[in-house]
Amino acid sequence: MKYIDEFRDGDVARRLAAQIAKEARGARRYRLMEFCGGHTHALWRYGIVEMLPPEVEMIHGPGCPVCVLPIGRLEQAIALARTPGVTLCTFGDMVRVPARDRRSLLKAKAEGADIRIVYGSADALRLARESPAREVVFFAIGFETTTPATAVVVKQAAEEGIKNFSVLASHVLTPSAMLAILGAPGAAGGGIQVDGFVGPGHVSTIIGSQPYERFARDYGKPVVVAGFEPLDLMQSILMLVRQLNEGRCEVENEYKRAVVRGGNARAIALVEEVFELRPSFEWRGLGSLPDSALRVRERYAAWDAERRWSIPYEAVADHPACACGEILRGEKRPTDCKIFGTACTPESPVGSCMVSPEGSCAAYYAYGRLSKRRPRPDGEG
Amino acid sequence: MCLAIPAEVVALHADGSATVSLGGLRKAVSLALVEGVALGDYVIVHTGFALSRLDPAEAEATLALLREAGVGLEDAG
Amino acid sequence: MASSWGRRLDWDTGRVDMTHGAGGRAMAQLVDELFVAAFDNPLLAKKNDQAVFEVPAGRMVLTTDGYVVSPLFFPGGDIGSLAVHGTINDVAMAGARPLYLSASFILEEGFPLRDLRRIVESMARASREAGVPIVTGDTKVVEKGKGDGVFISTTGVGVVPAPVVTPSGERARPGDVVLVSGTMGDHGVAILSSREGLAFETSVRSDSAALHRLVARMVEAVPDIHVLRDPTRGGLSATLNEIAQQSRVGMLIDEPRIPVLREVTAACELLGLDPLQLANEGKLVAITDRRHADRLLEAMRADPLGTDATIIGTITEDEHHFVQMETAFGGRRILDWLVGEALPRIC
């Protein structure tokens, strides 16, 4: 497949690995956070972690919308799904995430709730059109990559006068989460030592590379926006290593074939038209962050599930043994969690990091058990 | 996040959608988020929407950069 | 053939109703005009509640399976052909020759007779082509809402001929070679492409097929194959992991050698799925002593259902029983088995 296979060339990978090893040699460590869950998945899927020299440590970030969705939001979705007359449309990713008392959308479905798995927002809208007797609610999760697709269908529903459709908006914003990682004032959880970021490539097709410039400028952290193929990731790691060696601190774009500095103006405008910032939003593992999530604007209130159905949001604490929060903040590795692989496994997940294919824990469990490299949080090994 | 994949536009439709081909498989996608897409272009597809057009010149440039790395170095092993 | 039943069944617009399962005339007519007519063999034509047959020499094999696939009809097959192929294959995986099948139907009230006939005719065709007759059966009807259209259960009986040493999941040994008979993930993608809401067009068809003739060639060439299994639900990854656990071994698989159709790869890229976790209904995994590997491969490739057969890896010593894969990329990863269904994802 064009523009995919070329970026998976094993020979180029080996040479890139050698180049990274050559340039990373020396007295310093390179603590790089790959923000996005898709990148975490790719690192393990292609065995990239094993190919990196010991000086380079990849810290897994919170860029997995399934992982950072607080249990309370999922409870809202489950409550809606249980409401008579409601059909809840959801992405497959959310279906097995455990809510309170190990409830989940999958279990609710087994108990009779009308829950449909959809590939995209347009499928949910189509369902609403085809089933006028049902109240269709689309569980709209995701970072900026996914938000424009929700905006499009809300607008379309409004234009076509489709009354039996609404969205439960839980779209979150990348720069806010990156800020929380860096320990900005007001962000929960403090900060951890991160030297640079591998930026999320597909989020950046929408928002551009410009929003990361403040991290380089004000926090002294270089950012390289990376594509998702393994060679993209390796090249981006090399670019970060070079920046750190040369004392540069810039935003570079490795994913130029899909990302431009200004992003996708049309998509940004559509999102702006349909959504507005929530003053505060609770993130799993990161606490409540200001200006970090979106809600539907008043003008489109008729298509906002939160307004149409009064389902109050109730914060639900994570399971006490679950270390998802610290893992999402990069403070712990999955293997540091007391219940990793024992009480918490893909078959019986306790936290969302184990359910989501992009979650650190799931990735470690699936791919990482082979790894001899398990650096401890203090940076040793 | 963000499972998105480049696919070739093989048909354009009056309602603002397109048919893309990925390895011979065909799928309808919405072009609501991109402008000026032509037949033969590659677009990045996510949940049934094209997010951006892939720039072939930049793709070639990136590939060339990738291929420069490590030439002459021994394998790190 | 004039109907001796009086009023004829309305195949075009008629539906299954509770009388068809009640044991009375309506049911007898359905059985006669549909099942007996389609499956058409002397044993079934006797219309007894059982079939009586001679037992050939050798070890007997018995297997049963339920078929609940949705959608009922998909590119390359339907629940009927699947029910025949799947059970024949379970018999064949013991190295056995399948002899007879039985078929039990649970029909939902309101199920269109037109669809039922289509399914039964498909079963008949599959059975005929495989040379394995359906010699006895049963029909029940459940109230509307209590069944998904139709559930089919088939039981198969077979015999393992004398020289064959029964393959079994715990017989893989370090040093053995792992082979697959062809491309992985076809059935899974064919099913997905027919499901509501995924809406992609593909030429990929289900690989649903009866593997007993392929197996016959294989056991003739190598009577002592250690393991034979068809990677159905959960795909190749589930099958390899099951075997690793049963045999208490590890595996090292060479990912680029696993044959996968281009369009199957594409569908998986699009939906975020792994072809190695998708079902196959006309493929098998074979594990054999490395000294016999080439001979086995040759026998497989000589059969129409084994033309793409390949050696994909080896069995290793491993206390963790991991199935490890060398990726095309050059790194190594674990091939884990799926928890639950393979669902399309956005992340």
C-alpha cells in the first residue's frame, strides 16, 4: 500500500537505529515522551523500543482518549444506553472499558441496552435517519483528530432538521494535556522529567504544528510532530536526539506529507462553530484541567445529549490499586503497577489502560513482556 | 489515538463524498473537512472522513531523508 | 414431483411458524419437502429418528458444533455451508475421514422460508461436494424474539485410518515446524464487510471450505503429523497460543512468511484489526517434525486448498509459552490472543 509500506522498510529501520545509537552516545539520557497512544502502540508493535540505545528512554504519554476518559463520563454513557428508547452509538474502543463495579458498555448491551458499534460519526447519524422512532446518541470521544467529524454531523443534523440525534461530547484537547505533563501551575499531578515530545501526527493534521511552539518557547522542550509508521517514529526520535545534542529547542515537523504549521483551517472552523471550551474537565490521571475539553454550543443545544437528557456528571474514583493515573502521567511504568498482569489483565481489566489497545498497559502486556529493557522509574537500567 | 491511513481517491461524488481505494478495498469517505481534492490524490482517512490531503512531494522528501540515515554505519545489532 | 401434502409450502413469502416445530403434519411437510429433498440420501430418506450404519475399522471420531453467525449470508458462503464445512473440518483435524453429518435446526418464528431454503440448499451443495451426507436431523421452532433467525448445530462422525497417528494439541515438540495451508483472515474480513455500518467494498470472500481431502493427502504423506487445527474464531493467534499452552512450548514465527491477501491487510489497516486475530474457515495449521516438513509442504501444495501453503515458523523451548514473532520490520513481538471480539477502533 502506497505511502504505508515504504515507511515500514526494515533495512532503513536498522540504519536509523544505528544512527540514533551513534548520535545518542554519551553522558546524557534522552527522556522522550511519545504523547499519543497510537505511537505507543507502534513502538511496541514494531519492536522499536528494542532497537533504541539504552540512553533513549521512551515515556508513554496520556494521548489515549479512552484511557483519559474519567469513569464518570462512561457512567453517563451507560446510563443513557439504559434509557428506554435510546440507541447509543459508540466506537469499538470504549466497549470493554470498566466503569463502576466493573460495569461496561458491553455488559450493558448483554443486559439489553441498545448499543451499536460504529466506525464513525456519520454512521450514527445515518442510523438516526433510518430509525426515526429511536433516540440516537453518539458517544463522541477523542482528541482533535476525531472532533471535526463530530462537528460535521452535528451541523448536518441541524441542517436536515434531524430531531432524534444528539452527541455526548467528551472531546479533549492535546496541548492542555501536554501542559499538565509539564507541571504547569494549576495542573494536577506535578510534572515529570521529560526532555522532549514526539508530537501526535494525526491530531496535528487538524491543529497544525503551531500549538506546540509554546512548549518549545516557554518550557524549553523540543517537539517533533511524527507520523505513525515505524520509520516516522524512528526519524522523529533521531530529530529529538539531535535537537537535544545541539541545544536547540524547536518544533519540527517530521510528518510534512500530512501536517502543515497552520493545520486544517476548514476543520478548525467547523469545530469552532459547533463547540466551545469547557472551563474545566476531569481527566483520568491528570485531575481537573482548565480549558482542556469541549462542549456543544448553545446554538446546537438540541443536539447536545447532556442538555437533552439530564444525566448529571458524578466523579467516580479509580480503583485504589489501579495505577492508571500515574502511568498516564508517565510517573510509573505498567510493570510498576501492583496489579499489572495479576488482578488486571486484558481478560479482566481494572483500568482503562489495560483495555484500550493504545493504553500503555495493554501494549506492555501484548508486546512488551519479551522486553529485557524495563527501566525503573528512577532512570536506572 | 488516531488510527488514520492514506488512501487513494478513485471517485468523486456529487454529495461531497468520495470513494477511496486502499490496497484494492473501496470505502466511501466524507470530504467535508478537505477542499480541492482531485481524482488520484491521496487523503488521510479517519473514521470515514478525509482529514487532509497527502503531499506527494513531501512524502518523497521524507523518504529521501529516511534513506540517508546510517549509511555507512555498522548495524547497531 | 407433486406434493402429497395437500397445500404446498409458500416458499416465496411464507414464514416459519410454531406449527413447523410441533411434530405434526406441518413439520413433517417441511422436513420432507425441504430437508429430505435437499439432502437427498438413502439413510435420510428412511425418515427415521436415527441413522444406522456400519462402523468401519479404525478409531471413531465424534465432533459437534453450533453455528450462530451473523450475518447469515456473506460473500463466499452462509450459515449453512459454514455448518457443513466447520464440522467436517473438526473431524478432519483428527487426521480422520469424515463419514456422516447430522443437522439440528432451531428456527425462529417468522423466519422467511425463502431464506431457509437458500440455507438448506447451500448445505446440501456443500455436503454433496464434500461427499459427506447429512443422514439425520431435527427441527425446532422458538417464539419470535428468542432466536436470531436460525441456529444450526451439526455433529460429525469420522474414522481415523490405521496408519495415522492422531494429531493432538499437546504433541508439538521443540524443533518442530509450523505450517499454514493458505491466506489468513479472509473469512473474518468477508463477515465484517457484510456487517451493517462498516460499509466497505471488497472482493474478499470467505474461505469456507471442507478440508478433509487436503488432510487425507497430508496424512498419507506424513502419517505422524503432531498437530492439526483450523484457526477459526480468534484467528491464527488464538490457535497458536492454545497449542503453545497445551504442548507447553514456545513458538517463533516469521511474520512476513504468513500469507495474507492484500485486501485483507487493507481492511485491517482501515479498521485497526490484526489479520492474525480474524477467523478462517477453510485453512489449517499443521505442526510436524522438521524432518517431514518439506514432504508435508509438497503434499499440501498439491491440493487445490493448499496452493499457498507455507512454513511459517518453529516450535521452541519456552517456559512462558510465548508465541513470538519476528516482524517484517525486523523487531520481535509477542503474538497474543484476543480477549473478546475483534472490534474496529479509532485509536
